[in-house]
Amino acid sequence: MKIKGYVSTVVIIILVGIIITLLSREKPDTKLEIINSLKTAQEYEKDGNVSLAEYQYKYILEIDPANTDALNNLANMYQKQKDYEKAVDLYTRILQTDTSYTLAYYNLGILLLARGDSTEAYEYLNTFVAKSDKANELSNKVNYLLVEKTILDWAKAWEDASASDDITRYSAFYSSEFQSPTGKAGGNNWNYDSWMRDQQNKSIRRNSLDIQIKNLKITITGESATAKFCQIFTSDVYNDIGSKTLRLKYQNMKWLIVFEYWELSDC
């Protein structure tokens, strides 16, 4: 019995020793493994080995399901393949995990534009601009798209105001800081309120309006933008053509008009 008990004790000691050894053994460096796997996936993708790249990204996500770099790179790859549903799903997962990952807003916005979902696309692009460094190259690119869309939507709202006599949507494109020269000697500048009263009166007198924008040129500096273009104005009561200048300011996640000037020209 003593021998039996002694053997049992020895076995227990050995088993405990094995367990302690296994527990104390250094675990693999998961972080380093993910970094190396990301590099490998990117190399595969660069070489055109899409299947192997996809396998590597999925392997990373098995280890770390919330890895934003793997999610973003895999989504980009699906976007290039025009597998938009998978790409949208992954970009959305990123934003559910980390709302500070601004690149996902940009990528999702560009994808939705390509798919034709412009309203939702510009919401994501606006959020990207609001959350990112205004001075970086990508922000400038997005801001150009946003200012361009603002100008085109402004023209459409102006046309619609003449058809409906309702300038509500048109007025939403203007900042409360709006100022514009009247063009009259000794006259005061237009402000937001006087401009809207004038536009309301003019829209009532018109039944139809068509605005064509030609040779649009946009310059952006930080949170200020200037748009210059040839404006062809055609209505049932008056027609003209001239050079239009709009200055815009980024306020409350929108580009709003703070200055407007038109002069007669052949453009």
C-alpha cells in the first residue's frame, strides 16, 4: 500500500510538472504573426495571387475578427472584383468595430458612388471629411467631389424652386453668413434674408427655369472653396449667360454658399 501510494504521489507530481511546463511555455507572438500575415497577404495581392491573399486575410480574421487592416484590405480586394455586397459588409463591420477608422468611410462612400447609391455615398464621404485631417490629399479629393455635387444640386434646387414657388430646398444651400454685392452703385450688399426674399419673388414670377453649368473650376483651401463656371440661365421670362463665382464654406458637415457673384459675359 505504501509503495502504491508513493507511486501515485510520484505520478501526480509528474503530471503537475507537465501542466506547469505547458502553462509556462511561451505563447506564440500573435501580434507578430498577424503583422507577418498582413505583409504576406499584401505581397500575394500585389503579385496578382488573389486567392492566396484572400486566404491570408481570412486567416488573420480567424485570429483577430476585429482586425481593421485585414477587413479593409479584404474589402478593397472584393471592391476591385466588383463583389460589392461582400465589400459593403466588411466596411460596415469595420465601422461597427471602430468608428475612428476614417478610411472605411471613404472606401464605402466611393463604392456606393460606383454602385449608383449617391445619397448614401455622400453621407459617408461627408463623415470622412468631418473626421479626417482637412489638409491631406484624400480629403481634398473627397471635398472636390462634395463641392461639385453641392453646385449641381444647388442648380437643380434653383430650377425646382421656380416650378414650385418653394425656395426651401434652394435656401438650404446657403450659409446664414451669406453676403453678395447687389451690383448697384451705393447699394448695400445682399445678406441671407434679403437674398432669399428676392429669390422668392423671382421664383413666383417664373414658371420654368433651366440652369446649365459649363467649364466648372473648383479650388479648395482647407474649409473654404471657390467655384467658377459659365452659367446659362433660361426661363420663360428671362434668359442670360454669364460668369458665376460661388464661394463656399464647410459648416456643420456641409459645403454652404457664403458668397455669390454673376457678371454678364460670353464665357
